Amino acid sequence: MLIAPEVADALASARPVVALESTIISHGLPRPDNLRVAREIEQSVRDGGAVPATVAVVGGEARIGLDDETLAELASSDTVEKVSVRDLAYITAVNGIGATTVASTAHLAATAGIRVFATGGLGGVHRGARDTWDESADLATISRTPVLVVCAGVKSILDVGATLERLESLNIGVLGYRTGRFPGFYLRDSGHAVRWTVATPGEVAAVLRGQDSQQTAGYGMVLANPIDPGDELDRALHDRTLAAGLAAADAAGVTGKDVTPFLLDFFHRETRGASLAANVALVRSNARLAAEIAASYLA
């Protein structure tokens, strides 16, 4: 593992650091917007008072914090693999380049000593999982990884209710940031409630300290931060696009880990970029909030 000098210095001096995934750069956003957005997300972390640590595997080595040249490579290369925890050993052995998912980012961040991680939407239980057993590795990994994941809920293309049930079963705490409703990525309200709410970064930091004092910090926690009202996708447009996207994926035989990028791309095309604008806005908001929480936790 190679920790960037700026990140290593911040960790050594107990200054706030926020981990960021790299799959959004290589697989989540269209070119050439992806590189610009990656830089904007890192800047949002800085604006919130923390050091950004984008995570990836480069030349078979886990990197915690990337220089601009590596960000550009991740954004432009066609050979970047999407890497979850189970893929880390192989991509390391073949000296490959990989963009980290929520699961592998959380794992590597925690290994480096980073407590707070910002992303867009959490993975979860897929629709039809009763038959396919299709569930994101994000959930099991977070259940045993000491990180706070700041996200806009789970992607609305998933089975949100089943995902919340799994989060409960796995002892993953869920907090709503200034809301009692669980957000659905592009939408502020997925239709499901959140039991616990917090109103400030300081309150979130207090919950993290509560984990420390109760010796439950080995379990991850999810902070659901809804997209800002002005950035939310129109609900009618969202529902029409989701229904059409699910039908298109089924007709094309798209399954497993390929479903999410397929549907995100479908949303981008069918909403004429509105979903991309919402995606970028919510990730930047999560990054800034994560930085403020990390700073408060170490204050």
C-alpha cells in the first residue's frame, strides 16, 4: 500500500482525511466529464476542511491518495478494472490497474486508518434477489469495516426496502442527515423511513465517538444525506426512466455487477444529462459533508 505524502502527513498529525472511491471516475461517469468531476469532488473535500484520499490500485499497488496524472489515467484508460475486495488479490498479483468500489475503498481506507468515506450511492440488494441472490458486496464489507459511509442512500435502481433490512441484519447503523426519510440517490425520499436522525456534523461525530466508547467501531455506519431539493431529479421522469431502463436491461440480458453501470448510462441518455447533473451534485455534497464530519470528529 502506498499512501500519498499529503495523506500520510495528515494521518500522522491527526488532521481530517476523507476517502473517495475511484469507480465513479472510471465506470460511473461519462468521458470527459469524469476527470473534471473527480477533481471537483476532491476540491469539495478540501472546501470542507479535510484532505481528500481517492483510492485505487495502480501497478498492482493500492494507492491511498492520487496525483492528477493518475486521476487522468483512471479517467481515460480502457483497461481499468472495477475492483471489489475479492478482486484485490488478483489485480495486485498481475500488477494491474483497478478502480475501487465502495467495498474495496472502505476496506483499504480503514486499513490506512481513515474513518470517514464519501460516495454517491451505496450498493445493496438488487431487484429480484429472491431468485438471484444478487446483493452488493458493499453491505457485508461495511458490516465489518470501521468506516462511516456518507452517501445519498442507495441507488434507486435497487430494492431499497430489502437493502434496509439487510443493513439492520448486519448491524450497520443508519443515520438520516436532517431527514427522517431514507433517500433514494436521485430522489430525496425513497419511500422508507430512517429511525435515527442527526442535524449537524458535530452530532455525527458524537455518534462516532459513541461507537468508540461502546467498542462497536468495528461495525460500519451509513449516513444518508439526501440530495439537495434543487438538484433532485423530477420524480415522474425518474420513475419512467427506471421502468424503461429495467426493461432494457432485462431484454439485453444484463445481470450482476453490469446492471448498475448499464442503468446509470441509460439514465444519462434518457434524461438528457439531468441524472448526471444530479449525480455530480449529490457526490459533491456528500464529499463536503464528510469533510466537515471528519474535522469535527478530530476536533
